[in-house]
Amino acid sequence: AGNYVVNGIIQVVIMLLLPLILFSVMRKRSIGGTLEDCSFKGVSFKEVLISIAIGIIVFILNIFLSTIVSFIFSLLGYAPDAGGSVYAEPTVGNLILSLLMTAVLPAFCEEFAHRGMLLSGYKVLGFKKAVLYSALLFGLVHLNVGQFFFASLVGIVLACVTLFSRSIIPAMIIHFLNNAISVYLEFSAAKGLP
């Protein structure tokens, strides 16, 4: 329970509310104006469907790249802590809580921080630097050497999607799907489901 509370505080307070309020005060903008500055704009149904397809592709690439990175690390003698299941008990309630904490909050809060605030702030440096810097910080925030490489690559995809769509919503959908599929697969493995 403590991990969920700390994770919630980090996501909501540190990655969303505090930067949103500080950014609004510093720029003398309303909260709505700041959200607009951070590309928080609606998208079409077609863009939602494309985002879902990209989210599934990103998840498949996640599996592929994670396997390669793990193999390379094992050759170098690095054995990261695999951790255990997030489920003390694989119940539907725990699935919903895990989806909220692992898929919903990060998709909203991390995307606001990285593809909203950071990417919009880095735009003055040019397209390539804005994408690269926001992606590298996204990789670093995961605090896991194994996840750094994949998270940085995903960060590049999410930044490009945000810049091309001019909205942060597609990146949120892709991020949500990547994490939600992982949570569901862990739940289904624990329950013996397909």
C-alpha cells in the first residue's frame, strides 16, 4: 500500500500538479492556458485508432528490445533484480489498482511532464534536440538501467507523435496501452488465463 501511495504522490503531485502550477505562475497563464501550451488538445477518432495501433506496435517492440538488452546485460555479467509479481493476490481489484497506478497515472502524468512541459520547453532548441532531450529524460526517470534504453526509444516515438499530431493525447494513449498490456499479461499469467 505504501508503494502505491508514494507512486501516486510522485505521479500526481511532483510530475503533474507542482510543475503545472509553477509553470502557470511563472508564465502568468491560467491553468487552462498552460495545458494548451503543453499540447493538451483534442484529437479525432482516426487519430485515436492510429494511436492504439502504434501503442500495440510499441508494446511488441518493448518485448523484443527488452529481450535483447537483457541478453546483452547477461553477457556482461549484469543481473538486474527481476522483482516479483505486483500481485500479492491476483484479484480483479488488484488488477484495477495496478492499471490505475501503472498505466493510467503514468500515461497522464508522465506524458504531461515529458511530452507536455519538457518537449514544449525544448522546442526553442529545434526539433531534433527537443525530441532527444525529452526522450533521454524520460529514460532516466525510470531509474532502471535496463529500462533506460527502451524508455528513451519510446520517448523518441512519443515526442514525434506529439509534435506531428500537435496534441499530447496520442502519446498518452500509446503510453497507457504499453503499460496496460504489461499489467494485464502479468495478471493473466498469475491467474492462468490466456
